Amino acid sequence: MPDAHSARPDRLFGTDGVRGHVGTEITPELAASVARAYASLLREADPSPVVLLGRDTRPSGPELSAAVREELCRCGVQVRDCGVIPTGALCLLVREHGADGGVVISASHNPPDSNGIKLVGPGGHKLPIALQHRVEDLILAAASPDDARVAAACSLYPEAIEDYLGIILAEFAPDSLQGLRVVLDCAHGAASCSAEAAFERLGAQVSAINCDTDGARINIECGSTRPQALAKAVMAQGADLGVAFDGDADRAVLVSGEGGIVDGDASKYILAMDLRQRGLLEPPLVIGTVMNNFGLERALAAEGIELERTPVGDRHVVERMREAGAQIGGEQSGHIVFPGTLIGDGAYTALRLCEVVARSGRGLAELARPVRKIPQHLVNIRTANHAAWHRRREVRDEVSRWEQRLDGSGRILVRASGTEPLVRVMVEAEDPALAREAVDAVANAIRAACGEA
């Protein structure tokens, strides 16, 4: 089915901030203009707002971060610079300190030559869409809060990582992971500064790969989008499980001791079942997105638990969790959200899953086994007209033809990426050959109608 939540071509922000190629799409000048507009928005509510600033390890991070920091201070915003820090950690600290907002310089799971700018609002949550659009309008209008009397102060926040660890570890019993053997893959990203300490302090025996801060290799053949190297390390070391983070460490994909990949679908199932067994899954509901595999929906339904889908993006998951009072939600990518904070953090997610493994005495593969994935085939088409595919009748007709053919045996999803100039075509079907045939047919229709960049 087509995804109605398509990126607007006149908008700067996608589903997860501003992203693009460094030097062409993402520049210090753009970073400064975003900071200037954000300062104008913040100072409408508070003449002396306080913002936390952080980044991942990419080579372009220091320059872009400096541009944001200097412009915010010039515009009267007090900045506390956390340096390299996971996105979820900065969001939790914004909430903990009651700051007015935050800025993260990161392109998440994307390669080193990309970067991005994420804006965080009060409470550590993404800005509401309406305020995000206000920021975009202020950027286009070249707005500047020239009424700032004096430049505000900027200070370093070297205790940020330690304060973050204090927040997340306070929710676990001491030694709750005692004896668990874990391999961590930090993707040369932000998790390198904190993940090992988090697991070790709860008693886990930790081995680390790609856990340095070499941002020139961030996400390259490692991390949550490439967990195969982690799987080999887990099996070679005889570990109980492994955890792979992405560049800004808001995602966690796990690997079982047998080398099987446990993504966000299986993670949500494990967490939901643990909550239900302890009488804490009320309502019996899990919030996911349109990308969650139908195998998760069937596994939950067999236990009397409903899977409700939202458009792609943790913003939509958070909104629906808040409305429904759901106890667990998240994306297939491994971005999981809990109701206490409604903030996704990869290390906290992984610790919660490892706690279930340790407490249950069961292996990760056994806990995830009921989620039998339906074959899923995904193709990304790079096109300059990625947000307008649904306006082409020939594409809509091809999608409709395959929806009718798959009726009852699978589903089709076509959507414009909110972070890259891509149209994503995904088909699930019990017959993998049929899924590939459907994806290829729809992808060819999009290439013919919209062109391929």
C-alpha cells in the first residue's frame, strides 16, 4: 500500500532532521542558519534559553558543531557542549536538566561522508511537526534574533556521559547481567564512549569490536546495518549474544549466540512477552510501523497482543504510544521506545533485552523463535522526484495490480524516504520469488515514470 506520509519537497527537514552529503548539502553555513532559526524559535518562549549540543564521531562533526555552537551563543542561547555522545543520551539529559532543547550533529546509520542536524525540544523529544515547519520558515526568511542584548555563554559538559550512565543504570539491579558474555559493536560511533561501561557495571563480561571513535569508518561494514561481522565474533568467542549499534547509538540490533540476527521486530516481541509474563503489558498492545514484518504481527496475535502500525519514524511511534498508553513500541531498525521517557536509546534497549535473557535463563534465539519472518524484499530507487512517485498514474496502477495479486498472501509498501532522495519499495510474501517479482515490477515502473538519479 502507498504510504501517505511522504516527504514534502519544499521542506528542509525529513523524518529525522536535516541530512545530506557533507560539503554540498550539509555545510557550516547551513548549520549556522539552522541554529539561527532555532534560536529565534526558542527565544519566543524564553529570553535566555539553554540548549545541549552533541555529535557523533564523523570527521565533519567538529566543524559543524562549532558552527551551531557559535551561532546559538551569538543569538543569545546558552549552550552546554557534550561533545561526542549518543543521541538518546543527549535527549535524556535535556529531559533531566529541564533544558529548553538540544541539537545533535549526526547522520545516524549513514556513511561517513554524510552528516545531519537533529533538533530536540523540551523533554528530550523531537520538535513537533508544526514547530519544525516554523524553523524551516525562519530559515527561508533568514530570520535572526537581533534583539539579543549580549551573546550567551558556552560551556563544556565533560560529565555528560557519566550523568547519562547514571540515569539509565539506575533502572537496573546491580549485577543484573552478572556472568552474561556480550560482544559489542559500536560502529566506530557515539556508543564507543559509553556502551562498554554500561554493560560492565551491570556485571556483563564484555568484548568490543569497532568500539573506538574513528569516525572516518563510522557504519562501514559494521554496526546495526551490517551485523554479520558481529555474528562471526559472537560465535568465535562463544559469547551469549552480541549488540550492534548505529553511528549515533539510538538503535540496537542483537545477535544470538548461534549467530542469528535479532532486529527490532523480534526485540519488541521479547520485551512485550516479558512484560506480559510479569503482568505489566497493559494494554496488550505493541506500537510499530508499516515496516514491521507481518511475522511479528502473527506472533503477537497468537498471544492475544495487538500490533498497531504507524508511518515510519519514531516520532509517530512516540505519539501513538502516548495516546494509547502502550508499554512498548519501536521500529524494525532496532529503535525501541519505552513509556518512562518515550526516548529511544540503543544502550538502554540492549540492557533491557539482556536483562530478560539473564533473568529468564533462556537464550536470545529461543526467546525470539516465535517471530517467524515472512520473506521481505526491499529495493531503494534513487530519484530526484522521490516525493512525487504517487502522482504518476502508471506507478499507482502497477502498485494496485500487485496489491490485488498479493491479496491474502502478502503486502506491498511504497514510500518516499524522509532522510534520503529515495523511493523505497517493500514487498512481503510467503513466496520469496513472488516478492522479488513484485518489487522489481514496481521499481521499474517508478524508474520509468520518475527517472533514476
